Amino acid sequence: MDRRRFLTVSAAALATPSLVGTRAAARSVAGQPLPIPPILDASGRADAPLEAIAGAVDFGMGGKAKTLGYSQPYLGPVLRMRRGEIARPVLKNRLDFAVTAHWHGAHVPGAVDGGPQLALAPGKTWAPELEIDQPAATLWYHSHIHGETGPQVYRGLSGMLLIDDPDASNPGLPTTWGIDDIPIIIQDRLFDRDGVLAYGLDMPTMMHGLHGSTILVNGAVQPNASVARGLVRLRLLNASNARVYTLKFNDGRGF
Ligand SMILES: [Cu+2]
């Protein structure tokens, strides 16, 4: 997106965020290229498992943050499933605490939906079969452990989930991943002075959810993407714990 037509992510704050990170730090790392998560095709047998792992990521906020991710240090690959097929994602837990992968928005039975009752113990592997029969959608997956969902997702255990519908008419929508078909995973985070992801639950946060003061897109602080002239598809995912956003172009054009 060029300067005249960039997408502005602004926060419609329902609660006042507690400002722990410094704005100067956020400004100094803003503008790096937008990371594009790889696609993991889970139609049929997935080529690779999702591996829940720990990471250490320098977000440019003053030091390395302890993170979690699926097969990468923070967030996970974009899972792709197709309507009319059985998706077979595989989750391996390489952490020393229980996690899940919950297919948020997928119309699948609870027995395979990665909810809290399906907590996957350390070292274990889970290979559900998901019968995909719903319209094309941009969804997400995330860990869903009772009492731990908030902090686990906050530290990185989530990713985008795309459902394609081969029968749906595609009115010339762009399809080149990362070029004109671009995932936009929006999250707000708090960083302390050492660049560490801060997750503190004071009373207002307990009531309204955690709101961060720094916006990450695909795991990078306020990144930039340049795209060619023409139609561009943005796949928008609010993967924040509690924040609500208003998205608009800076020249006021419509989506
Ligand atoms: Cu969910």
C-alpha cells in the first residue's frame, strides 16, 4: 500500500489501555516489511504437523520476549482447508504444559474442536479428522485451555484458518499469496521496558480484557506492505484478546 492509501488500524477503546510500552520504542521499529505467514494445507493429510513450541522473539521493543507458537516462534502457519474434504491437521505438543488447537468458527463437532476438554498433554500428538462443509471463510485457530486461553493466545498460540469453497463463484479475487492476497492478523500487545510481552491482570483488565498499547500485524510492530496497483485482497483477522478495531483507509475510500 502506498502512502496515499494505507490501511489505518485504529483502536476503538472500550477500556483505557494501561500504557506500559514506550511510544518512542514503537516508532523506532515501525515500518519493517509485513511478515507473511506460510500456508499449511490441511486438506487431506497435512504436509506437516503444527508443533506447539516456545520461542524468544525480538519485537524491537527493547529485548527478547518469551513467546509461544505453532511451528514457529510466534503465531503459526495459515491453515487451509477445503469444503467437501476431510481436513487432517496434526498437533504435536512440544511444550511442558497442556495446549490445544481450537478451530474457531469451523462447523465441526465438539469431539474434534480442540476445546478445553481436549487438553493435549506435553509430548502428545493429536490428529483429528475435520469434515469441512461450510461456506468459504477467514477464521482462526488458537489454544483453548481452561483458565489459560488468554495468556497462551497472548503469547502467540494462534493462527489464521482459511476455508476455501471450490464451488463458490470467485469473482476475480486475487489469489497470489502475500502479493495480492494478503493476511492481516491484528493484535495489541503490552511490552515492558525490557521488550517482554507483559500480561498482567489487574481488576479493570479482569473486567474488560487485556488491552495493549502496541499494534502488531502478523507479529510485527506496525509493518508496511507495498503492493502493485490493482485489486488486492486483505484477509482481516482480529486476533487480539479483547480490543475492538475500526479499520479504514486514510483517504476515506470504501472497502
Ligand atoms: Cu476462539
